[in-house]
Amino acid sequence: MAIHKGHSNPDERVLRRRRRVWTYLVLTGLAVFFLFPLVFMFVSSLKPDGQILSDVGGWRAFLPLGNISFDNYSAVFDRVPVGRFLLNSVLVTVAIVAAGLVVNSMAGFAISRLRWTGRGVVLSVVIATLIVPFETIAVPMVYWVSQLPTLLFQNGRIEYDFGWLDTYQVQIIPFIANGFSIFLFTQYFSTIPTALDEAARIDGAGWFTIYRKIAVPLSGPAFATVAILTFLPAWNQYLWPSMVVQDEKLRPVMVGMQYFFQDNTAWGEVMAYTSMITLPVLVVFLAFQRAFVSSVAASGVKG
């Protein structure tokens, strides 16, 4: 009996359907498994300390059962200036991400699209910076930022002084340029056809115009990926602010964690505080996840 082309065997369709069902079941199981810590954190933020400790050993730890309330959240605001810490983290993170997208994308464009002597060496140096742990250069950086000149606005006058300690710029400027972001932009810009550059050059466009009107509009997934990968470490900074910021008015949210471990640890308040500072990360990831996935997929296909 002849088999018509374009029509799959019923057994094959059933087999593909079963494979799809099993794939979704496995992925759903993995998603639930990785969501357990988040669920435990959010649920525990609604419970008193005694109930958290008694529920840890069983399934009740992941369910909002028992004495549920928002008392831990109100207690967090009584213990630490949450609003100020959140504002500081938002200002620092937004500044790092925004400036980093501009600086790193321009550097990546210059390395990938322009032809100049030594660009291969420069790219090698950029990649080499990725293997240097931040902890090894943190102490020398503290010394150097303490010697940098700065302008102060006091009593309506501009004064000149030295030292960036206890400032916003010390939390922002050292993290704008990033080797991995430059490398990612370099790789992504390399996938854009050079014929577009040549056509724009014939029309009289300069390199900055090509970067702004051709490279940037075609690199949305790369920008979204860099934004996410820059946002996470900027938001989660703890070591560097602990070393260079002593003024409570300038501290970010992660440094605020140490307030909860000074005396008796209130685990309900800890869970409430971590829930509050985790929500912005989840919102940013959900907002950019489609572009992030498409960028990773494009890198896998083209690289």
C-alpha cells in the first residue's frame, strides 16, 4: 500500500505526542523544583519565627498554613530604612545598566566593525579581564578611589576635595565597563552583515550614525541580555558597598541584610526583607526574558 507524502504515520504522531507530554512533564518538574526556595521564602515571610522552624521539616513549609499575617513586613520597616535602601539600589543599578549599555556597546562596535591596528590585542585583553576575580583587586581599588578628586556641594558652594568614599559614584563608575558585556556585544555585532555598513558609508553616514541607526536597532536581544546580566550583579552588590560606604543614607539593599543578624536572628523578618528585594529582580527578568532567550538562541545558531 502506498504512503502519501506529507502525511505522517499515525503511530509516529502518537509517539511525538507522548514525547512532547513527557518533555513538558519533565520541564514542569524542574521548574517546580527550582521554585521551591522562592516559594519557601515568600510563604515563610508570612509566618512567625516559631512556626517557620516547626514547619521546616515537612511539606507545610511550602504552604501558607497556620498563623499567617504581614507582621514581618511591618517589622522590617521598623528595623531598617527599607525605602532608602531600595532607592539607593535603584539609582545605582539603573545608572550602571544605562551607562554600561552605552559604553560597552560602543566598545563592542568599535572592536567588531571598525578596522584598526591592535583591535585583536584589545579584545584579548578584554577577555583576559574575565578571569580576574573581583576580590583580588577590591583592596587596591579602595585605595585608588580614596585618592580620586571629587566635587562637593556644601552650603550652596562647590568645594574641591579628594576621595570617593561614601558617594554614589564609587558604587557606579567602577562597574560601568564590563569585559563580558563588551565581548557579547562584539560577537553580536559581528553577525550583522557588513554590507549595511558599506551602504551607509556610501550615503555619507559616519561610524557613530551607523552605530546609532543600524547596529543598535538590530541588536535588541543583545541589549536585553546585557541589561539582565548587568542588573543582577549591580543589584546584588554586597562586598564593595560594605568596603566603601559607611553612611547609612547611601547603602544599598544587600548591605541592609546585616541589620537582621546583629542580635537574635528574626527569620520571619529576614524572609520578608529578602522577598521585598527579590521582587525587582523577578520583574526585570520577566520583562526581558523573551529578548534574553532569543539572544541566547541566536548566539547558539550563529556562533
